[in-house]
Amino acid sequence: MVLTAENILLITSLLLFAGVLASKTSGKTGIPTLLLFLGVGMLAGSEGLGGIAFDDPSLTQFLGIIALTFILFSGGLDTKWPSVKPVLGQGIALSTLGVLLTSFSLGGFVYWISDLTLLESLLLGSIVSSTDAAAVFSILRSKSIGLKGNLRPLLELESGSNDPMAYFLTIAFTSMITIGDFSFGKIIPIFFLQMLVGAGLGWLIGRGIVLLVNRIKLDAEGLYPVLMIAMIMLTYSLTDLLYGNGFLAVYICALTVGNAKLVHKRSIMKFFDGLAWLMQVVMFITLGLLVFPSQMFPVLSLSLAAAVFLIVVARPLGIFLTLWPFNYNLREKTFLSWVGLRGAVPIVFATFPMIHGVESSSMIFHVVFFIVLTSVALQATTLPLAARWLKLSLPEELKKKSLLDLEMAEEGGSNLVEITLAPNTPMEGKKLMDIAFPTTFRVVLISRDGKFVTPNGQTELQGRDTLMIMTDSPDQDREIKELLMEV
């Protein structure tokens, strides 16, 4: 087939349609969505039924970085700061020290059982050292798994923030293999520089986005997500130019934006949720196209041994040692060890050695791909069972509730309060974004003159408005009532 614009659009549309259609069967069959997307790509590849010849690691990496950027931003946008604040120390420890322990232990094991050099083995361990937020929470939500205590916020924070460490280690070991004089003494200062610049720029740009979006008045609401896309790309590229970690900057930026008062916040979050799904489909199918199943058979034994060691030894070792100073019991640490799902991130990172000409890069890529398949196939399908066995899932009656009710229960019992403003309220004409509401509230609906209004930050209040506000506790209910009734 001659590749023309029309043919490319046709192939792309068919692959997207097949990926979405395959995901529809995920809930019925129990097969993780990630596996279905990858399967569609492999079936369409040069060794599959589709026969699409695709062998371009550079293009795959380019698409993967773009996709990961928007997936990280969407994840950070949905992360509630009050829920992750109590586990901030544990989350940072897992996303740094935990990743380091996992990568070095797996790298040492691979060096012991294979013909790879020490640096190549450590490179492989670094590539698969981070967990995948999209894979973890798509499984938790699709299976309606409610977790007790702070386990879900900790998993959310770890999965969203541990990619930068794995990315840094991957780049560092790739450079050490391709550049002879690249040493640990040189990479440690670079690591701290990347993290500090990434975190600082992410917060600063996030605050700037909030100010810009709230003050600029665009002609159409649909332009606000377009503005956000431009700012996300600017965040990653500018941070990278200033020698910071772009992935960390994007996540911190999203966390800052998502927990601030923002005009059209609800529509922006819905847009990026859909965009994140599109990015996942594109990324997983593209990665599937890049895989050659015939090249996986020669390294099958090594891949299986590495996958089992990662799941049974390396991940638990990282969890237990990292969380040793914190107050977590054996059951909680065991469950956290089992939820170490690997997703598309390691496969994208595995393209870096291929592009930079590492001798064993093709072998490493296919070992990584097999590890990801094993992790998702084994761990993702058994998460509900593991939560029940370890007695960490919420009671059955809570699982029958809607996703909204489930999240409210996990976060400590959020509730809905209804407040009717006085006819001559001092709030008359004030915009919602200008009122000093607590950060954990959400005005979900306004009843006005017998009609319902879906509010956003620019909505102006009127006398006799009835506000339906979601809060976290009765104390906040009283605080909001006093605020709205103040003179």
C-alpha cells in the first residue's frame, strides 16, 4: 500500500476504532484495557494480520513523550491535594528511593543470569522501575476497587510522580554506555538540578496558568482547553531547555492548576480526561506496532525470570525498605508491592537505547515489553482478589454505590449542602471565583428562578439563588454558610 494522506487517515481511524471497541470488552472479559490496545497494535503490525510495516523508534518515542505529557497532566489535574498531603513524604520516598532500589536490585539479578554487561543490566532495571498511573487507576476504577485508609492517594501520588526518576536513570545509564567518561559523580548533581528546576518551574508555570486563565476573557469556552494545551507543551519544552525534568514539571503544574480556582474548570478537566484516553490508545497501539513477536522468543526465559523477580522480589524490596520508617502494616505493604503495575512508560523509555545505538537495545526492548505484558496480565487481573485477601477493600455495600459515592467514602465522607441566598445578599453580583471558599469545596449546581444553572468560575451570584455545594465535613458546611451570609 502506498502511504498517502488518505491511507494514513484510514489506517489511523481503523486502529483507533479497533482499540476503543476492544476496550469495550475489558469489563466483561476481565482483560486489562492496556493489553487489548497493545494486542490491536501487534495484530496490525508487520508480523500480524494487518501487515503494517513499522520500525521507527524515533517516531514512537516522539509520540510516546507527547502522550505521556498529557497523561501525566490529566492525572495531576485530578489529584486532590488534601488527599495526597498526608502521604506526601511516603509518596516522594517511593518515587525516588523506591525506584532506585527496584532498578538496582533487578539490574543486579539480570546481570547475574544473563550475558548483558553490568551497565546494560542496570539500564534494563531502570527502564522498568516506575509504575504506570494509567494502568493502576484504570484497573481500580473498572473493577470498582475501594481501598481503606490512605492507600489509594499513596498509589496515585507514587504512580504520577515516579516517572521522572526512572526517566533520569534511563538517560543516565544510556549515556554511561555510549559515553565512556560519564560517571556517577557527574550524574548526581545533574539529578538534583533536574528535580529542583522541574519542580520549581512546574509550580511557577502552574500559578501563571491559573492567573492567565482566570483573567483572560476568550470569546468561546472551547478555546480554554486549547490555551491549556499550549501551556502544557510550553511547560515541558521550557523546562527541558533549562535542564529540568519536563515530566516532573508537567505533573507539578497540573497539581497546582487542579487544586486552584479556575474558570471553566469542569469542562477543562473533562476535555483532558478524554484527551488522556486518546493519548493512551495512540501510544499503546503504536508501541504494539513496534514489537516483533518473533524476536521475543529467543529472550523468553530471560524475560520471564526478570518479570518474576521484579514482581516477587524487586518491587517488594523497594516498598518494604522505603516504607520502613512509616506506619504501614504488613498487609498494606504487601498490597502496595502487588500494585506495581508496569505500563506503556517503560516501553517508551526502552526506545532511548535503540535511538542512541546501544548494542543490546533490541533485546532490552523486547525483554521490557514481555515484562510489561506479564505485569499487567498477572497483577492487573488479580488486584480485586488481592485486596479482598488482605482485607483492604471497602465493604461490599460501598462497592454497589456509584464511583462518586465511592470516592466520597474513601476521602472521609464528603457530603452535599444546600444554601439559599437572601434576596438582598451581599454576594449579589459576585463571581464564584472571587469568593474565598475552602479549597475542598465544589459548587455543583445553582437553582435560579425555577431553572438549573451549571456554574463555573465566572458565574455571578444573584439573590434567592440556591447553591448545592459539595464539601468534606460539617465543619466546612458551617464555614461556607457563615461566608455566604456575611455582611
